[in-house]
Amino acid sequence: MSVRLPIDDCQLLKLLATGVGECAAAKQMGIPSNEVTTRVKKYLERGILQSKGEHDTVDWRAYGHWMRNGETSNAI
């Protein structure tokens, strides 16, 4: 049985904002790509991540709200 480590949302968002794709970000962070895909969907649903052409932008204010409300790793 493998232990599932929590995803570092801040690091993942920073990687995605630089234009690194989901698969590359997953590989860099050492987590399964399907977990990154699931997390990205949550970011998009909550307005944290917004697609702007080739690069994504991060709404850090929405991210802070998400963190304060305890909707991070445990809720996904």
C-alpha cells in the first residue's frame, strides 16, 4: 500500500502559471498525472486558475479564499 502525499497547491499553481503542462508538472512534483488533472479541474471550477492562451494565470486572492475555507487537499 502506498502512502498518498498531499499536493503542494502553491507549487503546482506556480508551475502551471509558467506554462508547464499538467503531465510535466506531475512528473516534476512526483505525483500521478490523474491527481494533477483532478486538482486542475477544481482550480478551474473555483476560479483559481484561468486559461489565458498558452499560459494559465492564477487568481491568488481566490486561492487564499480556498485555503481559508479548508477546501484544499483534504476536500478533493
